Amino acid sequence: MKKFHRQDGGWAWMVLFSAFLGCVISLGISVSFGVYYVELKSYYGASASVTSWVGSLNTGLLFGAGPIASALINKFGCRFTMMLGGFISSAGLITSYFAVNIAHIIISFGIVTGFGFGLIYTPCIVTSGTYFNKWRYLSTAIACTGGGLGIILFSLVVDATIEAYGWRGSMLINGGLALNLVLCGVIIPPRSTDAVVESHILDIALLRNKKMLIFAVSIILWNIGTVVVFFSATDYLEDRGLPHDKAVFLLTSIGIANTVGRLLAGLTSFVQHWKNINFWLFTASTMMIGVATMLFNIDTSYALYTLFGCLFGLSFGLLLGSQANVIIDLFGILKLNDSFGYSMFASGIGIIIGPSIAGALRDFTHNYRVSFFCAGFVCVLSALLMVVLFFVDKREKMREGTSVEVLATDGSQKT
């Protein structure tokens, strides 16, 4: 990386607004697939496992395309990458209007739209981190908050547009809204000779980094768990006898709590003297996500389901709001683009795997109990891996500190 473009002031705040809005639209439409899920499964008469591929591919590619987005950012900059992502995602949503079977939806919404969203999300986080220094933790949390707000808004928008125009009309409307992602890219300044990111493709050495490998496995696990809740909660609650509108409102409740969590994560900017605060916030949140997910197996009232959903949403928001900051603390700001891209690829793997496993378990057991228990368990396992990562990172930094001291001693002796 080279010199940043006026950090902490001026146009940096407009760039942050662009990143925020990009997260609102891309994550909002993608994660709200749970509302489309019920409609598509009924309309095409497809199984739960087949229908789940639509959403899992979409959200999986939103994150999984991270390395491709990182390579494009390194080569052409965030502006070009976001504009390209806006055009692709819009095209995928619009062509979904003409889908004649579930396979068409899997390609248009799952693959095309998901890949387009993937070219949006990574530059949103990268720009919010690189255009700020003093307020970096807060800026990345604000950008991530857009995702929580998107879940709130689009769970309602998708449900309302489906009721008014059918799922096809809803896809068409969202296709038009996705074109605003192109404008989000326009707001980002063009690359210049002192570009934000050096022109290289990807840092392959990170793939051999022990910390990155442990972190990636942990990310895969919690994504397997969390995506099951987002994609299956509506169908699950309807199976338990709750009306459709209450089942959909649970996603809204999760979105509200998610937004609050992401904002709270940004408060670590004011307590930077607390060492490793982002790391332990991230780890504790992962553990609480697992607990909240397993609580959905309790036969209880809608009020308590909403409470479990809010606990899940708040914890997930804290996790996502602190994730970019954990990556910066582990791998450094100079490697944010590449390390974040690889992390997003790991997320994509988990998101693609999760719904398919949950759908297969649902088809086999005829309920979601086993799916939700397994989803919660892998999140707990993910948190335990983060504890292992803490000691690996601590040991590595101690070695680096010792090496620096040895070099300094050798240098003083020679003089």
C-alpha cells in the first residue's frame, strides 16, 4: 500500500457513506432470501435442499468472491470494482424475473447476482478501513452496520413487494434498486499515482500463514451455522405453527439487533488501550451465536423466539462489526485487502455448505431441530478455534519481538 487519500477527513466521509449504502443493498437483498425461499419452494415444488442452493450460492459468492474482488481492486481500484459489481448484480436480479424453473433461479440469482454482490462487499470494507486512520475501527463498524440495516429494510421490502407484485415483480424491483450500487462506486475517487492499493494481484504467501489457516477454518464453521438461521428461520417457525407475518418479522428483529451490535462494535475505537478487545469481542460473540442458535430448539412462545433471535442478531452484529478490525490486528493494515479477501472466501465456503446440509437434514428428519443444533455446535467449535489462534498469534509476536531485540543487539555490538 502507498499513501492514502486524505484519511479521516474531506471526501473520506462520502466514501464511507458509499460503503455503508453498498452494504445496505447487497447484504440486505442477499440475506433476505429467507423470504423468497418459502415462495420459490412452493412455486416450483422443489425440495428444501435444492431451493436452499439459490440462497447459499448467492450469499456464498457475496463473500466467496472476495479474492477475485481483491485482485480487481489491486489492479483497477475500488471504484471500477464496485461499478462492475453493481451492473452484474442488477442484471442477475432482472433476469430472475424470467426464470422458468429452479435451475434458472440458481444461475441468475444464486450465481450471477451473488458474484456481483461479491464485487461490492469487499471494496466496501477495504475503503472504509483505508480511508481512515484515527477512526478506523469506527468507520469499518459503520460500513458493516449497513448490512444490519439492509436486513431490516429488505426483509420488509421483499415481503411487501412479493405480496403486491409476486416474487417475480419483487426480483425486478430489487434489480432496479441494485443499480444504485453503480452510483456507490462513482462516489469513490479514481485511482491515481498515489493509489490506495499497490498494483499486484494477490499475496499468495498469506495462504501459507498458520494464523490465516486457523482463522479461515474458524470463519467457515461460524458461517455454516449463522446462514442456517437466516435462510431457514422463516420456514422453521412456520413449521412450528406460527403465521407467516410473525415468522418474517423475526428476520426484522434479528436485523435490528444486528444493526445495534455492529454499531456497538465500533465503540472499541474509544477503548483502544484495552489490548485485544476486538479479538475477544469477536470470539465471545461467536460463542453466543452458537448458544442462541441451539436455543431455537426449545418449544416456547413467539416472544421467546424473538428474544433468541435478538440475542443471535446482536451477537452476529458484534462479530461482523469487529471482524475487519480483528483482521487488521492479526495481519496489519497493509495486508487488509488480501487478508480480507481470503477471509471472505472462507465465509463463502461456509455459506454454500451450510444451507445445503441443513436442507438435507430437514428433508431427512422432516424438521429443523437437528439442523439448528448442528448449526449452533459448529459456532461454538469456531469460538474455541479462535482461542487457539490467540495463543498462536501471541507466540508469533513474542518470537518477532525476540528477533528484533537480537538484531538491535548485534547492530550495537558492531558499532
